[in-house]
Amino acid sequence: MKKINLFLVLVLILSFFSARFANAVEPNFKIINPYNGADGAGPYSNWYGIVSHTHTTVTGADAATPDQLFTLASALNVKVVPINDKDVVTADPGNHPGQYYLPGYEDVTDNPHLICIGCTSWTARTSIQDGLDMIKSQGGISIIPHPSFTNMTWSNVSSLTNIDGIETYNGQGYIGWDMWDNGLFNGRKWLGVGGNDMYSWQHEYAAVMFVNSPTDSLSDIMANFKAGNFYGANVCYNGAQCGGQVDRIAGALRVTQNGNTLTARFQVSETDATEITNRGIKWICGRQTAGSVCGTGNNYTVVGDEKYVRPYLDVYGEPDEVWGQAIYIEPIPIDTTVPTIPIADQKGGDYKNNINVFLTSVDDNLDAIYYTEDGSDPTISSTLYVASSGILVDKGFTLKALAFDKIGNSSGIMTEIYTVSPVVPTENIPPVVNGGAPLLSESFVSPATSVDINTPTVIAEPLVESVVTNSDVATNNIVVADNVNENVKNGAIVTRSGKLPDLGVKNQNTVSENTIPSENKGNNLTANVIFGISSLTWKFLLQILAILVLLGMTVLFFNKRKRNKI
């Protein structure tokens, strides 16, 4: 039983650390999600309708007039209405408050046709690529409409550039899912749009798109449309195909991301947030083949081998569909470049004072530097280097440092050996002039005092280190030796600093403060000398005397008590 319990404990511990390790490892891919918005600050709370591939009576007599086109768009909450009549740019009809007009055309010179949203002029093209380039030059959005109608496949467009989108659904029943998925599978970042191409004004719209935008300005709406921050939905105008409901938008889509997990939530419409739960949700991706299904249900977790992922909801079957734009999965190249060996701004050596050492290492993904001070090799468990404070060197030690990048690559080990040897302060001895007379820096004349050779003299200055010579002139900064026991002889006259007047004393010497005589020519002088005994010796003798007095008094006290008892 104990063995089983121990085994379970080990399994739990290993599971815990395995999970921690798995969470710590950076994924080797990145998710480019258009639903984060053109500026990366999405998703936003506002959605605005837009359409593509519209026709008016300029193209066909049974189509809607430009005014009717805007009226029908308003009923479907469509705010941006481009007009794409064939080989002509139709003017803005005006009188459509709260809605935007965009110029454009459908180029039908040859197959495939080309739709331009935002072009102000049309010129017959000389080739497909020429037509795409002309759209690009006008800053328009180029779309290949109804690929199945013109029998166009991926191979027909694989070498073309400047394609912005593929019409995945057309009001006349033509589709382009296969061309779109093949383009996405081969690295094209194409939009998947819903086209109308209707010629009956009663049902001019067969598909609409809703753009997630921070504001209702045309520039913000179009920027997010170009970025793919929108979804498409068919407008079911045949009640038999759409559960008996006519002119009903198939649904609305919300896509969110949490780490590597994507969530698609489908609701009835932009004005009805009731969730659609009884229909099939698919995640289309480019894994082994273009357009393969990678998962079902509301959530999908990206594993990294997909080329792209896009959510799709089949409400009642075609044409009742809602689809999201492609979310791109791009591999991150494996980083095998190791960081440079850390460099110390102050190299190892012997320093007289404490220093702070700062380390640097070069790597685009540098994560951290770790170090030791005991000479052992650093690891990720060693002390973390803090760049703001550096490393204090206030004693001798061996510093070793190691750098890591965010992938886990580590550098070589830096080694620097430091010692700290403070300078011992020395006394400031002034220079002595050749010949023995120190330089005089200050001169003070004190009242004359006679010193008898038999009278002890007390000098309240530091002890003089050597002999004061006859009639010497001295400077400040005397360096003296302790415990000098010398007598003042031959009637020397000594003051704090300076020269005394002649008072008839023989062999008068002039001595200034802090003097170091250079030559023994005259009388020996010592400071703090009483009866030939230095002041330190006197202090010691007085302490001994005080102790003896205390002992004597103690003995007398106890003898007196003893006699009293007798």
C-alpha cells in the first residue's frame, strides 16, 4: 500500500512539473489574428455593414437604380455601398444620409473579371496583370469575382500579384471557396468576400459583410476591412432555402482569442445576440491540404502545423452561411544563436576602493544574466543580475556570469577575479631642506618665558621625535614618537610656535609647532616630560598609586571592625 501511495505521489509531482515546463516553453509559431484590429487594439464594440459587387440600371435594366441600391442597403444595416457597374464608374447618387458611397467598377474585358472597390476611373486592360496593376495604382481593392462562373482555378491566378480578395459566394450561385483556400494554403493573404451580382432590384443583395471598427468613419471602416477584421454572411432571399424566412441575414460572428485557443460565437444577427447553437461550426485550415477541416465546435486550439484557420457556420446549408476571415499561423524560425559572453565594464584585478561592476550581453531575445561569487559555474538558479544596481565588489572574490535568451540558449561563462586592497593612511611629513633646517610655514611670537635647566618643563604638544638643535627654525606638522623620556637641558626656551626674545638664557633655541629637526647640534627636547618621566608613565604610576590607596583603606577598615568586636 505504501509503495502504491509513493508511486501516486511521484506521478503527481512529475505531472505538475511537466505542466509547468510545457507552459514555460515558448510556442514555435505566431498567430496573426485580423480580429485584433487594424491597429492591434481590437476587438471593438462597433460593427458596420459593407457590400461588394453591386450593379445598377447602368449595367442592366432590371437592376436597382442607384437610389434604390442605397435604400435596400439601409434595410440590411449596410453603411458602405460601392457601386461596381461593368466597365464604367457610376457617380454618387447623393441623398443617402448615414451611408457612404464608394466608386468602382467590374472589368469584364476578359476572364477572369476584375472588381475594383475605390477606383475613380476605368481603362480597358491589356492583360489580367495589367488590370490588377491599374487597380493598385488607384489605391483600390482588387477582387476576382465568381471564379466558378469563368472556370477559373488556383492555377490560373497563382502567378498573379496585387490580388486583394476572392469572391467566395456570388448571388447567382457561383462560389470561390476552392480558389480562396488554395491561395491561403500557398501563403496568399487574401480576403474572402461575399458578392451580390444581382440584377433584380427586389433582391439586390445576396451577401453582406460586417466590419469591426473603432469608429464609424469611412477611413476606419475601410482600414479594418482591408485588414480582414470582418465576417461575411449570406442574405437568404428564398424562403424555401432559409427556413421559410425571406431576406434574412444568415447570422453574425464574434471571434476571440485566448493564448493559442480561438473561439467563434455565432448569433442571430447584429441586432439579435441570441446564440446559434443548433448548427454545425467548422474550423477550416490548411494542414495537409487546402480547405481541410481541422476541428468542429466553438473552440479551436492552434497546434502550429496549420497554414491558416478560419471559422465557418453552415446554418441551413448553402446559401445560408456565415464565414470568418483567415487567421494566419506562421512558424517562428528556431533560434540557435547564443547570447554573447557577458562583459564586465570593470575587468578583474586589484582595486584600492569598492566598485560596482555592470554586465552586458548581446542578443535580440536576451532574457537574463545570472552570476555567482563563489567561483562555481552559474545556472538559471543562480543570482539574477539586476542591471540598475550592478554587482558590488567590496571584497575579493571570483565572479562568474552566464546569459540566457528567451528560447533558452545560453552563452559561455565569463570569469573575472577581483581583490580589494585599501591604502593604509600615512603621516604627512613635510620636506626637510638640505642642511637640516625645516621650512617655516607659520610664526607666532609668545610672551618670553625663562626655562631653568634644573626646572622641569612641561610641553603640552605632541612628543618631539628627535633632538631640537641650537638656534633652529622649524615648520608645522611635527611627527613625534611616543614615550620619549628626555630632559630639557641648557636653558631652552620653548613655546607653542615662534621665536622668543632674548632673555639672557644661554644657548637659546627657537622651536616652532610640529618641528622635525634634521641634525643633533644642540639640546635634547621632549614634550610632556616631568622630572624626567613621560606623561604616559606618570599616568600609569598614578593608576598604581590609586589602587594601592584603595587597598590600604580597605585593610584599615576591616582591621578597625575587628578591634571593635574584641
